Amino acid sequence: MMYVLIVFLPLVAALIAGLFGRAIGDRGSQLVTSTAVIIGAILSWVALYQIAFQQTTEVIELMTWIDSGDFDVNWMLRIDSLTAVMLVVVNTVSAVVHVYSIGYMSHDPHKPRFMAYLSLFTFAMLMLVTSDNFVQLYFGWEGVGLASYLLIGFWYKKPSANAAAIKAFVVNRVGDFGFALGIMGIYFVFDSVSFDDVFAAAPGQVGQHFEFLGYQVDILTTLCLLLFVGAMGKSAQIGLHTWLPDAMEGPTPVSALIHAATMVTAGVFMVARCSPLFEYSPDALMVVTIVGATTCFFAATIGLVQNDIKRVIAYSTCSQLGYMFFALGIGAYPVAIFHLFTHAFFKALLFLGAGSVIHAVSDEQDMRNMGGLWRHIKFTYAMMWIGSLALAGIPFFAGFWSKDLIIESAFAAGTNVGDYAFWAGTAAAALTAFYSGRLIFMTFHGKPRASKEVMDHVHESPKVMLIPLCVLALGAIFGGAMVIPMTWEGHYEEFWGASILILESNNVMVDAHHVPTWVKLLPLIVGLVAFALTVQMYIRRTEIPVQLAKTHSALYQFLLNKWYFDELYDFVFVRPSKAIGRFLWTFGDGKVIDGLGPNGVAGRVLVLARRASQLQSGYVYHYAFAMLLGVVAFVSYFFFAGGH
């Protein structure tokens, strides 16, 4: 019963707030949704203890969902160690975001709708992580996509919000198409979509081939790559990442929920869940490693020069997801989930802290219009420091334990792609420390760059927004040390049980703890050097960034414009699509379909009617002539018909 409550309490709350929001009012909607998710969060921690630390698994059958011929799917909840960790992440961060939203959205006229969407988002993610088969997983997968569309475009009167919501939805359709093909392929090969059946039969498909797109291809590699395409979309890996920064158009609590605990972590969870498939496909794992490592470095470079405080943190999310994926790619699945866990706390802390800053400076988001804020919002300042230090991997914050272990695991892999991931991850560690320091110093230090009117109204956020920051700060400080058993040598097998498969030939989890000392120290050293550089550039000599931007303007514009991915996609996909659509609309629909169809018929009828109306002149001899023509036609018809 406890597990059913964990999953369905947010759904019940969403229905109450969404359908009866006017009846129970703003406060009632906030209380119902927040209470439901808080209860779910508390029960999730109990579930973590019962499942992960006592090495048990619960499978609860709710009902028969699909029964069509040989295809039958039951609606079931699978609660194992991997699910339990995700339940804690999703429900804890969601509970904090719900409470925070009470203060942040205090002036919004549509509070019940917003709270209902938040709870619906939470339910969809819970449905995803508790799924027992691929179809149920796809239901949750699409559910978070729908909820993200609703929340990103929550302020639907803003054209930019509508555009961002559509962009997120369309880009994810690309990934979801690949994901759907992967699930169809799984049913085609294994004749089942149940995790247990598919994973048990996976070893028998090693080295087997089938026809796909006219080619004979390896079955497991093809299926894994199709699934990974879905993960690339949801988790914003390079190529399908363009929706993520635009998602900042939604209210700040939405950004925290999307980036820390729900949508973007879905891809990481899915690959970890499918480790019994990926472990038998080295080629697919190699692709995952390369994509993850490239994303890790690529997104960090863009974060260096962004001026919108939320976009800096958004590209940070993209980069950190890259870390998680290359950890998955080298087979260190527990390390990837470990970083997902710690990242959820400090990333939610950073987003909600940024929301507190935006709240304080009259909804300003451009860091160039901030500065000198630390004296006015000291509590938020302290919280942002904690989040930034955890993100930068400074000892002994949560990010230090998980991020460094990912880099060490990449080195321990001892492969070419592992080495690539190691150096990309190390470089990204330096860039992360730099843009984290840049964000802090541009926002809180130096002379105030906001107008006097704005500075006169700078104020600390209410307690309902600050208390959630305290909860997240505890996770950002102690979260890493608390869940180290996830990755302890000799203990991680007990913790994860059968929820994650690591083949005996894969020794990366053991070797990661025995890398050379310089490997352990290198990420910390480059991070400290980069952080010291930000002090020099943004505290002591603030003219340096301006000079560098002018001296290396091409590189600066390249990074500022996000490697021109949006412009490239606009040129390759958007403009041709518009041109084709315009042609089909004007020629195909307008001239061919309408011209020869309804409009053409209607036009011919009008012409005939006009000509017929000319006979209605009112003169008797005109009518007599018409009657004579009719008689001639009638007689001629019978004459020729009879003669024939």
C-alpha cells in the first residue's frame, strides 16, 4: 500500500487542484498538492531503507492494462534499489519545489493550474521509474514530455514561452521516435515487453543479426542505440539538446524540477535500467561514452559566456548529464546514478537560489544588470555558494564524491573512449569551476549595475522560499557522504542487487578505486586553478573579460551563440520545412485540392448560375426561345436514342 501511495498521491492531488481549484481556492490547491508530495517524499525515504538497505524487491500488480491476442501488458509497480533511489530524488526535490512555489508564484493569478501541473509532472516521473515493462515506461516517458510542455509554456501569453514549449515538444519527438522504434524492436525480437523476460533472454541474442533499414545489423547494438536516441532527447545530449536552455522560459520552480529530478534524468535512469541489454553491446556503450563526454565538454564551454543566470545553470545541467552518460558508457552504472542523486540536490538548490535572486531584483535575469547583491540577500548568497561549491566538486561537498569518481572510472576503463572521456571530463571540471565562480561574482560582488530603483527594492525572499533552500543545502553538503555505499568497493553489489547488471568481465567499479594519485587530484587542481582565475577576472581586474571578448571575438560569439546549433538547425530543417509547407499550402492545397475540389466546383456552379440567370430577362420572346431549345433537345434525344 505504501508504494501505491508514493506513486498515486501526486496524481490525486493534481486532479483535485486541476478540477476543483476554483472551489478550494489558491491556498487549498497549494496545501493539497504540497502535502501529497511531502507525504510521498517521506515514504520514499522509508522505501529506500526497506528496499536498498535490506536488499529486497517489491513487484505490485495493479491491473491488466493491454490484452490483445498474444500481446498482454499488466500495470505493475517494480520497486527495487534503482527505483528506490529515484523515488527519493523525484519526491524529495518535487516536495521542495512545491513548497517553494507557494512563495515564488504568490502573485500569479493561476496558482491551482500551476500546482496541478507540478503534481502531474511528479506523477509521470514516478510512473516512469516504477515501470515493470517497456510500454509502461513509455507511458511515463511521454507523460513527462506532456507535463514539461504544459509547464514551460505555463505563461502562454508570452510568445517566447509558447515557442520554447513547442520546441521542447518537437525536439523530444525526434528522440521519442527512436525510443518507440527500440521498444517495437524489443517486442519483435523477444516477443515480450516485460523487463524480466527481455533481460533474461538478452544473452541469447549476443552476436545475432536482423534486418533493419535494408541492412543486416547486430540486434542488441541496434536496439540499444534506438533506446539511447530516446535518452539523448529527454536528457538533452548533444544534437538533441537545443530545447533545454529555452525551457528557462517557464517559471523558475519548473526549471528546478525539470533539471534536477524529472525529465532530464529519465534518460540516465532508462539506460541504467537497461544495463542487462547495454552490457552485452560494447559498441552501443562506446557510442554512449563518446556522446556523453562530448556533451560534457561542449555544454561547459557555452556556460562560460552566458549572461542569463538561469541559462548558465541550464548548460551546467547539460554538462553534468554528459558526465552521467559517459559513466554509463564505461559500465560504471552505480557511479552515474550516484551523481544523478547528488546532482539533484545541488542543481535544485542553484535553480531555486537563482529564483530567489530573480525575485529580489524585480524579475531581472541578466547577470550584467546585477552585482553587489550579497549585502542585501545574505541567506540566498550563502545558499548559492553551497550549490556552486558542490557543482564545482570542491571537497567535501556532494558533487566532489560523485563527479570525481566518474572521472576516475573513465581513467580506470583503460580504453580509448575511456581516455577521451577522462580528459573531456577533466577539462569540463575546470570549466565548471570557472562558470560557477563567474556566476557568483557577477551576481553578488562588485558594484551594483542595476538601476537605483531596483536596488532600493532588493529584498530577501520569504521563509516559504528559504526553508526549501535549507533542505536542499543539506543534501548538497551531506548527500555524497550519505550514499557512498552506492559505489563502495565490495558493497555496491549488495546495495544494487539485481536492479543493475555489471558483467564479471567489467572491472571498472573496482579499478576506479585504485587509480594513481595524480588522477584523483587532477580534477580538484584544475578546478581550484579555474576558480582562482575567476577571482582575478571578476573581482580584481574586471576589465579582463571585456578585453578577452574583443580580442577573441570570433570564439566569444561562437560560444555565446551556442556553437550556432540553433542557426544550423534553422537553416537545415526549419527553413526547408517552411518552404515545403508554403509550397504545399499555396500550390498543393490552394491550387490543386481547393482549386480542383470544393472551390473549383463552387466556382463552376457560380459561372453556370450567372449564365443561366441571363436567360431570366423578363421578355416573353426570350422565354419562348428557351422553350423552343428545350423542345428541340428533347426531340433530338428521342430521335437519336430510338434510331440507335
